[in-house]
Amino acid sequence: MPKIDAVAQAEWRLLPFLSEMNDSDAYAVFVALHVPLLALVLWSTGSTVLRMRRRSQFLVDAFLVIHAGLHTALRSHDDYTFHTTLSEACIDGAAALGLIHTGLSIRPLPAPMSRIKSLTFVQYLVCKYQELCGDPAPKSKLPQSARSTS
């Protein structure tokens, strides 16, 4: 969503290299650069290789926070037009989600959870909720395939 708003607000006017170009050329370059970038982000953050996926997700989270910081720094720029509630909500909301996601992702899984191989997402959330509330998930309520073998 924020990048859709970036096109509507002509964000290229704020970027050093693109601000020197005429609007139609800068628009074309801005969009053309975002297509492969988006493909790379989608591919890497959805990778089946856990290390690549986590690193990529962290980089996206970091970008969202830095992006919001840049927007804050550029608010007084003559060509800055992201003053609408929708624009600010998208930019600041994305940064907040990036911080939340990073915060939730930094902690490694607890030892019992790391041994569970085939939990569904809902089962995982139930286990995390019970763990956070101090009520460990009874093994008898987990599916046989998800029970620890220790």
C-alpha cells in the first residue's frame, strides 16, 4: 500500500537521482525499479530456507522503520506531499508493524516448541498463548505428530 501511495504522491521528486529527471521519465524509472524489487522481496521473504526467510523479513522490517524516519526528516521538503491521514497511517503503520514483527521474531522458539515438527498455525498460536500465560500446553491435547519424542 505505501508504494501505491508513493506513485500517487510522486515520491521520485524526493529522491536525489530521480528528482533531476522530468516527471514522466522519473515515474517510469521509479516504477520499473520497483517491479524487480517487489519480486525479490516476495521471493526472499517467502523462501523455504529458514535463514534466508528470516534475514529477508528482518531487512524488510528495518527498511520500513528507516523509510518512516526518512519521511519524518523530509516533511518540510517543498516537494513532500504525504500529509494526508492515509499516507501517514500507511507509512507509520508499516514502521510499527516492522518493529512489532522484528520484536516477535527475535526470540528463538523455546526448546519444547522447536521439537514440534508439524503444528498447524492455529495450534502454534494456542501453544504460544498458553506459554505466555504460564500454562504450558498439555501434550495430550496436541496431535500425535506434534508431540515431543523426548
